[in-house]
Amino acid sequence: MRYGFGVDLGGTTVKIAYFDENGTMLAKWEIPTVTEHNGKQILPDIAASIRQFIEQKMIDSADIIGVGIGVPGPVNGKGVVNKCINLGWGVFNIAEELSALVGFPVKAGNDANVAALGEYWKGGGKGCENMVFVTLGTGVGGGIVVEGRLLHGTHGSGAEIGHVVLNRNEEEPCNCGKRGCVEQYCSATGIVRLAKRALAASQEDSPLRRCGIITAKDIFDWGKEGDPLAMQILDQYYDCMGEFLGDVCSIVDPEAVVLGGGVSKAGQMLLDGIRPYFDKYVFHAASGARFALASLGNDAGAYGAFKLALDAFGG
Amino acid sequence: MRYGFGVDLGGTTVKIAYFDENGTMLAKWEIPTVTEHNGKQILPDIAASIRQFIEQKMIDSADIIGVGIGVPGPVNGKGVVNKCINLGWGVFNIAEELSALVGFPVKAGNDANVAALGEYWKGGGKGCENMVFVTLGTGVGGGIVVEGRLLHGTHGSGAEIGHVVLNRNEEEPCNCGKRGCVEQYCSATGIVRLAKRALAASQEDSPLRRCGIITAKDIFDWGKEGDPLAMQILDQYYDCMGEFLGDVCSIVDPEAVVLGGGVSKAGQMLLDGIRPYFDKYVFHAASGARFALASLGNDAGAYGAFKLALDAFGG
């Protein structure tokens, strides 16, 4: 049996996990992400933590396949990071640098793409060859797996599906600077925005008016209770999600669409709500895609990162 | 040197070409597509034509790598055709059937996808690893190449980019049955539709009013001459194309977008017109994609079909 590491590099902590080649997670731990001095300590810290683990556990380095890492920014198929603003990083080959430090081969990818690979391998997309993964959190991120391989993109920004344009006439700007992006409607903050607009546009009473700070969860909870205004907001949300996922599937034609992130906690209700709109918007030949919920939670990135290394170096 | 065949199967003719392994086209010819009796004669005709060529030219079968074929309908990565309405075909494995008839290994793909692979290999996308190909003809078709491999899709309908939704509020139906598809605005017939709407909505004089039957070429020609109404229609067209290509590139992040089909005869004017709108709509990290014109014309399908076989069986 051979082994390897999956690293999920975030803005505040680094999650590191140790796997056997079947994908069983044997250990996991976290270290802080030290972003001072343009994040120059991050890779040495990761390398030192992995080396220390290997020594403590008396692991034979010859049994290590390699290290995979997911990074919060664009990374192309060759391992070149194209700026991670959160970490203070510029443009460099992270795979080569971390490999020189840790002494094992390294493969790198964007964090959302790598999480997609994790869900494809061991989570909600298990058994698929082609899969689209969507995270519905503060923003909307995603990853695309084509015949078992990640779509990294030429500039490392493959599957930036949160920035597909849904509404050319939107007046408020998205965080990315454009107007009318998917993220402005489909993220956890997007659905709250839809709710605020709906509340402002009507006089209708609704328990949502008494929520103080409205959250995505409030809208789903009151929608489930049958509140007409919450149901109307959800309907609009499902319509946006249906067009968004329909467009992505007309392009990618996947076997499954896997939804993760905070909004996906709404569960089956979310999948059932989106489906009829999806069927309306998707090209008929691609309408067979099944919907599933992500199942690995915060571990998706570590699983996917190790899988990247396994595919590249596992032989 | 080894050799092989690329077959571009259309609704009225089958184009067959003979290549060496470097991709030099050594011969090409056509046979009619016999669609009677649910197209059951099509594959035997192709096989017989290839066998006859081999005998006449006294080619050693041991030197043949295989046969690639592009089909006017959905074909998945395993060679399963999922109905070709034009040909009367149902669901079956075309790669296996044609291989049994012709005596060489066969690899199959959708015609637009296969043409994309041709342009990627020897045409407007030469030198790219990731490419999006778009045909702007009667409809809008396309193909996506990811790190040198075609995105076939689970149901064989990968890259049906003409059926991404551009306008949820469209009232007229698309040929696919949906409403508001890219094809309704960006195809050769789509731009004529935009023109008719613009002419109906205004009283302004324009040479387009004296065209009789307006064509895409008329609109580009009069736009180039400075006719204000034609320029306004082109502006709207470029806006639609910019959103469309921006959305596709936010998802795929290619190195190049290659435009083919009738509308692409407008040439550099078309690329220059789309660019500022593309830059407005695309996610910034993917904005580096270059635009190019297709250069293989009607031979793109044969080149791409042979390339499919070469990648699969060329060793």
C-alpha cells in the first residue's frame, strides 16, 4: 500500500490530511495560514508540518506517492498560481516550489476545482465520469470534471461559473466588478438580496419582515412553512438556479450536478425546487443530469487534493 | 509512416479523407448519404468506399491506424449515437458497428465537436491546449477542447453552446423548443431576426429596407458602409455574442475562441466588434482568450475525425 497527502489551503487555516491510495483518510490536522510578508512562510510551514508527521509516524518516504494542494486562487494545469490576493501571492509555480521544500512530487489546483474532484471521487458525484460541482456559499464557486479530469483552464480560472451573466440589466455590481453575475442571485447573499428586493417591492406581511437580519435559512424555513412571500422568493431563486445550471449543463453535459456550500443545507427541497426550472432551460439532450448534494463537507478539498496527486503520480 | 481516414458524415454527402499520421491530407472524396430505410446503408457504404480505396491504392492494411467519424447528432465518448434524426438513426454504438464493417478500429464524435478538434489541430486553434470552437451558420454549434481532448459529454451533447439561454423573456421559440437560446440571436438567421425587429421598431430609412430578402452579409456590408441602422443591429449582435462567448469562457477558460460558419466570413470586423462586449461580460481571469477565425472550412470535420482516431489508436 502507498500513501499521500491532500492539502486544502485556506485564508486562515491549512487543512492537511494523510490518505492511503484507496482514498481512506488516515489522519487530518490543521495549521494556521501565516499571510504576513506576502505569505512567504505558507509553503515552508506546510512542508515542515508534513515532514514532521512523516518522522513522528516513522513513515517510509519511499511509500509516499506525492502531495496535492488546493489553493484559493487561479492555478493552471502546470501548477502556476496566477495571484492569490488573500494570501499576498503573485505569479509562481507552486507545484515546483512546494515539491522542492517537501521532497515529494506536488500537483496543485484551484480550491473549488479540487473540492469538485473530491466530491467526484468520494462524495456526491461518486461513480460519474462527468460532473459539475457548485458551491452556494457567500459566493458561487465550482469545478468541472470531464472524463475524470479537472478542467483547470488556460489561466487557471476554469469553472468560474459564479460569474456567468444571468441578467445583463442588473444595476448593482458583483464583487468581481461585473454586473448581473450568477453569484449576485444564487449565493447565500444573493438569495437574501432577492428577498430584500421582494420585501421592498410589496406591502404583503411576512414573518421575514420580523427576522431582523434575514438569512438564506430563514427564507427556506419560512418557505417550507408556506409563507407566500418566502415561497415567491424561493420560486425566483429556483428560476435563477435553473437557468444557471441549465446553461452550464448545455455546455458540459454532465452525468451529475453536485451542490455544496451553505445554501445546499436546504437539502432535497432545494434540488426539487430547481428541477422544473432546470428542465425548462437546459438543452433537451443534456436534461438527464441528476442532482445530488455534496457529502464531504469541509473535507472535500483534502480528498480532491490527494486525488490530484494520485492521478498525476500514482502510476 | 502510418495512415488513416477521417469521415465527415452529413445529411446529403459523406466526405472521406485519407491522411498520413502527421495530418497531411493525401486524398479526399465524397459519396452520397443514403438515408432511405432509416439510414441502414450508410455505414456499409462508408466501409465499402474505404475498402475500395485501399485496394485501388494497394495500401497495406497493417499501415492503417484507424478511422475517425463525425456524426450529425449526439455521440458520447464510448461511441454511442443517441439518435440522428436527419439520418433516421436510433441508439447504437457506431464505433463498434463501423469497425466490424471496415476492419479497422473506429472512433466517433459529434460533427461540430469533431470539427472543433480539426480546427484545434490544424486550423485557427493550432498551438492551443484549451479551445472553444463556434460555428455561426443557420444554427449555432460548437465544440470544446480541454487539454487536447474533446468534451463529448455524458449524453453525447457536450458543447451545445447554441442553446445556452441569452434571454429568459424571449417569446418566439427556438428550433430546439426552448425560448431565448443563443442560436435565436447569434446565428445567421438570428442576426436577420434582429434586423427585422429593428426595422419594424423604427421609421428610419436604411438600404436594408430595399434588400428584399435580408441576409447576414447585407447587414455586415451596410454596417461597414456606415449605415446607422445596420450599425445599430451589428452593435446589438456583438452585444449578444459578447455575453455568449463571455459566459462560455468564464466556464471553460480557453486560450482561444475560434469562429467558423457563414457569419464568420465577416472576418476581422466580426472579431473586433465582439471584443469590447466580451471584455465587459467575461470573468476577468479568463479575459486573455484570443479570438481567431476558423481556417479549414469544410475540411475541419475530416481533419478532426482523423485526429480522433489518431489520438485513440495512434499509440
